[in-house]
Amino acid sequence: MLELRTMAAQVEPWPALQEYADRHELHVIGVDEAGRGPLFGPVVAGAALLHPKRPIDGLACSKTLSPKRREALCGQIQQHALAHAVAQASVAEIDSLNILKASLLAMHRAVDAVVVQAGLVPEQCLVVVDGNKLPNWGYRSVAVVKGDSKVPVVSAGSILAKVWRDQWCQAQAEIFPQYELHLHMGYPTARHMDLLKLHGASALHRRSFRPVREVLELGKQGLFE
């Protein structure tokens, strides 16, 4: 792994990273995840390689954008980026590995897909990861704390991941209407917890997460009957 360093939230990283990439003739790929906190469904990563001559105005942390604005920006990213991808780590992988390792695995898959799509090799890339952890990979890379609000290409990855996962949850809401997923996207809201206690856990609930585990245990004891 060719690691640069971890940048703190107060640092303005993008000009320095762009200068570094230009000096070494590297293509900058940004990656971020969505869905670390929910009790339901996969964790999703979005990665993007933006076009230098097709800037996208308004890129920001996906959490700060309205759903309508996120979807509009997602469409622009898909239309104008040189390459983009969304990948996931499944509920089974989350429960087996833990959520951090699963998130890093999803990021690895998303970046690999962008590299293949763009016809690049790892040595040509600089990968900017949101957060303070890096996957175990062969890419030259840097972790940027709050990178989704500091680095436009990471913002693009954040938006791709968030839009994809929200749409997935909305589709799952039709399959599992008893959990009202379209309202909370799988996060542990009070309503979700009430419905989880009422109906038990589905096959797509994360059993390694304490709230789900506790509900399952109480259900075995017959406390919700």
C-alpha cells in the first residue's frame, strides 16, 4: 500500500492533492461510503474519476444536500465523469467482518471498478478516501477526514453511494413493507426499533449490530408475544 498520510478536517486538502497529482501525472479517484449506521442492508461505496474539462457545480457532502439535489448531482456525475462506480459489501460480509472492514471492502471494489472502467492501472492513480482509514490495497492513497465536504471528487463518491443506497431501500420497502424502510432507510430510528420488535428481524437485518441482536434475543425469550 502506497500511503501518503491522513489529513485532518481543518486542512484544506484539495489544492495540495491536485498539485501532487499533476506533478506525478496521476488520475485522482474519490471514494466514500454510505450506510455504516443502518441496521438493515449492505454498506455501499461510491467512487468517481471526474472529467477535468467538465466541472460539476455544487458538489458537497451528500448528507448536507436535499434528496432532489442529490439525485440531480448524481445524474450529472453519471453523465460527465470519466468513470464512476458503486459497489457494496453484503449483510453477510458485514456480520462476518465487522462494519469497518466491510466498508473498506466496498470502497476497494468501487475503486477497482472505476480503474477498470477508465482503462487505468493502479500506478496511475491517486485515491482520496473519506475518513481516517485506508483499505489494504496497492493504490497510492490518502485518507481525508471529512473529505466528502473538502474534496469535490470525494463528494461525488458520497453522492453516488447515498443515492444508490436510498433507492435500494425504497425498493426494499415494497418487499418488506412492515419495516417502513422508505421512511428511515434502515437507520435505528425509534419507529424502526418499534417495528423490529413487532415483526422480528428480516434476512437483511445486520445481526452483528447490537439493537438487532438484542431484539432477536428478546424474541427468543418470548417478551414480544
